[in-house]
Amino acid sequence: MKQRFYDGRDWFLDKKFGLFVHWGLYAIPAWQEQQQWRDRVPREEYEKLAAQWNPVRYDPDQWLDMAEEAGMEYVCFTTKHHDGFSLWDTAQSDYKVTNSPYAKDVLGMLADACHRRDIPLSLYYSVADWHHPNYPNQGRSHELDGPQPGDKPDMDAYLEFLTAQVRELCTGYGDIKGVWWDMNVTGLVDKTINDAIRSMLPNAVINNRGFDEGDFGTPERDMDATVDQVQEFARLTEACQSVGRESWGYRKNEDYYSDRHLMASVDKVLAKGGNYLLNVGPKADGTIPEESAAILKRVGRWYRAVRESFDATEPASAMTDNRDVSLTRRGDTLYVHLHEPPNASRVVLSPLSTLPRRATLLNTGQELQTSLDALPTEIMGPGGILHEGSREFLRVSGLPANEMAGEVMVLKLEFDALG
């Protein structure tokens, strides 16, 4: 059973699927959220984008409507990305939204909407900073090649700036439920920073990309092989993925992931006991791109249909040696997650040898057939070793493998008594 905090952070264990939002000046050129670094844009040129920031169609309630329709239960918002532009009315810098033509505190607007609708809000904050003169850019990952003209690299001075900004975020926007650090490429360890956050925000969970190990791990996109290698996460985990392959921020010519790829990614993480953030990048006018919204709607339709297989369940993949599926369990009900496309119209769950009283395809409600069979390809276990005891294993057949090739199927098996 997943370890609980037994305090206000337990919200994170009950709300598993959230919306990640990457939004900033980079939405204006609409190439990639790291354009200043990846495209080697001079700082003085990039900073001119602040004079164009005017998201006149920004409506946080529209974002939240979209998230709720997709079954998402919390939001994580980028308050300051690597480019250093602050999306709130910070007193620590002039490089902020309230000095733009828009002149409004976009974080404050989102926080008000989230609090009004009782939707937990977490805040992303990048440690790396391509704008602040005290940040020691040294050409490490996601850093500028070195100090820029006029810079005065001083990590102690930068930490004073960082902690002052984080104090604003923790005290000025109500009951914030999480802090999502990113890119502490300095490697600095300082537990007092997260301790200060906890004293201000006792209900907030903190990730592992800041100045200590935090409360949970953060595998990103498909880059962490351990997501596929484990049957259950050993520590609290929140995976993150964007709907677009090339960018987390808005990109005009984006290559979008397939619906099935995203469904499989969500499914395998939630089935193994994790949380999941799925990201969209709003356009410069504040609206969500049509294709991004359509993807969330389609993925959300699937998620709502199979959601019971994640809510109040426990990872149970150890019950089968079939590594093409994941299992979750609630009492005497077992859910079979086919995150790998089935290569036939059946799935075999050796060494299970008990018939369920009912089998259903959650996606559609279709009844499925079950039997105990000694299949030639299944009576041997891994490595060609004969299974001990029964040679008949649970077979669920009648799967619409061709008709539902573009969707992750989840099966619901109800047993009278599941050992």
C-alpha cells in the first residue's frame, strides 16, 4: 500500500491525473520553450519579447474547464521558466508580466480560479535562469555558455533572489498545493529551502529537482527506462509528458504524439502507483491550441471510461508473469491494463488459475469470455521452466484488438474470492 503523509499533502495520493502548463514569452515566437538557449538568441534580443506580451484572450476558467473535461484534478503552472520571465507581480524583478502591455498578474488570475473551483494548484519554478545577472551560467545543461555582459555571478546573491521570489509565491496566492522545482544544475543541496516552503505551505508536496530529494520523483517523457522496468514505483512518483513531441511550450508546427502513445504512457504510470502530469502550451493570446485541446478531450474520454481501475486501487502486477500488461486491484476486483497493443484477441494471465464471475472491457462495457486453458505457448514459464501445479491459466478472450487498436484497453475482472 502506498505510504501516506498523514497530513495535508495526502491530496496528492488521491488525485492522480493533472494538467501541466508551460506558458511564457516563448509562446510569441512559438518555436520552443528553450529557444533562447537552443537557438542561441542573444539575451538582449529575447528580452524584447516582454514588450509584446499581451494575452488578451487568457481565461483561466477555460483552461480549467478543459482540464476537468479530461478528468484532470489538479494543475501545475510555470511561474518562471529558464528564461527568467516571471508570470506574477514579483517585487524582486522588473522582468515580469505586470510590466508588459497586458499588465495583469496571470498567476493571480489562475490561482483565484483554482481556489474558487477547489482545484489544487502547484507552481513550477526553474532554478536555472538565463536573465538574472547573479545566476552563475557556466555552460552546464540548460545554462548559457557563460556570464553575459554586465553579469555578476554570485550564487549566494542569486539564492537570496530565489528564496525571496519563492516566499512571494508561497504567501501571496492562497493555499498552494505543490512546488515543482526544475533544473538545479548547480547540484547545490540545501534542505533549509524546502523546509521554509513547508513552514509556509504545509499542504504542499515538493518534487526532487530542487535542493533535496523532496517528496516524489519526476520521470520525464519517455526518457526514464525505470518506468518500464518496474512493476510498482518504490517511491512516490509523478511522471510528466507533453502532448507535443518537440516542445512543452506552444509550437506553431508541432508534431503531436498519437492518442494511443499518450494513453499508454498515462496508463502504465498510474497502474504502477504514480501520478501523471500531461502538458499543454498555451498560445501567446492565452488560448489552448485547438489540436492540444482535442488531444486532451480524446485522452480524457478514454481516462474517464477506465478511471475506476486507478482510483483507490493498488498495483498488483506481481500476480502475473505477463509483462505486456499491468494489473491493479481493489479487493476481489482485478484490472488488466493492456498498455502494450495485444497481438491477438486474447490475453493470458499465467499463473492465475481462477475464473472470475464476470469480465468486462471498461472502455465500452462489452462483456468478455473467460476460460482456464492449457495453451501450448503458455504452459512454460520464463526461461522454459514448467509452471508448477496447474497447467491451466486464466484466458480472457473476445478482445476487439483490431477495432480498438488506437486505444489502451482495460479489462475488469470480478472474482468471488481472489487470493
